[in-house]
Amino acid sequence: MPETDETETDVTFASLGVPAPLVAVLAQDGIISPFPVQAATLPDALAGRDILGRAQTGSGKTLAFGLPLLTRLAATADRKREKTPRGLVLVPTRELAQQVAEVLEPLGRRIVELPEDMGRTVLRDPHSGFVAYVPVGSLARGRKLAEEGADGRIVACVICHGPDLRGQADAPPVAGRPATYLVRQLFDFRAGARNGAGAQTMKPVVDNMSLDDMIDLAAYTASLPP
């Protein structure tokens, strides 16, 4: 592979074959254009071919192998293997292992919503829907939290919102709501930004929720029929 320090500005992650959800996540972090080592290796790596890349520290090697790894894991998701190793990255030091984890783990713990039809969305068609891409395993974890809670730390959602999560009494429906909307609502309750009806009831519930809990719950409830 030729060595170069120039950035391939005319190449995008999408044009290299990186799936749209990952492209959107990278854009959220301000990563728009691939570095040379990424442009040179991603097409082959995404196609499942063996690659060998050499580049200086800080040149983007982690994403060069990490994006194909995450793509393959998402495409071969298997709930039966959810708690077993499905990918392996070998590095020479603990410090480097931590650096790799800090780059790759956040990419997989996101909810990304993309339009089903960009043209209709641009025209503000109210019937144009969105597709939510959620972390692998989040639906199962979210269902457990919604139905059972979490060891006294989190109250089961079905207690207040009903067995189908479509609301009951003063509790509003949450089934079928957009995933990113639900995460924002939960985060605002925890931050004290919501002061409307029910805020005082919700605040103690969400205080014990981590961001991962919120993502899992939102992913599951969004998957339900409204």
C-alpha cells in the first residue's frame, strides 16, 4: 500500500461502502472525510478480504479496521451469542487496547435515525417515516427493563404505563414513540429540564438510569406498535 500524508478529500465513507448508520455516527463526531489509510483499506476490508496497512500514529488505523469489524458484527447479529465474544482485536499493550476501545465502543452505543425516503423527507411529507438503527442486544435488554425493572434500581415501566406500554390513567403511552425522542425525554427528566405534569414522578425513576439504560428502553419501546 502506498504511503501518503494527503487526505483523500474527494472520497467519502459512504462511497467506500461504510453503512449509512455508521456514516451518520461518524458525522455526529465531526468525522467526514476518510484518511488515506482508511480510503485505501476500507473497500477490501468491508468486502471481507484480508488487509495489511501501515501508517503513522494518529493516522486513522483504528477506524480502518474498526468500521469493517462493526459492520460485520451488526450484519451477523445473533441473540443466542449476545454474551459471547464475536470479534477479536489483538494489540501489544494495555494502553493501546484502551485507546481502541475508546474509539470503537461509542460507535456501537448510539441510536441513529435515518429517513426511509430522503426526497419525501426534504419535501416535509408527514407520511415519510424514519428507520432507527439501535445497538445490538438493546431490544432484549430494553424489554427486560420495561417488564421487570432492574434489581430495585429501576422500576418496571409496565407498572405505570400499562402492560402494552400504551398508557393508563395519568401515564402517557410510550409504545411506538421515536427512539431518539424517548431518549431526550428521559435525559431531560434526569437533568431536571422537564417541569410539567408527571415530572416529579418520573425524576426519581430516571435518576438511577444510565445512558445505556435509556438507549435500551427507547430502542425497545420504539419497536412496539403505537
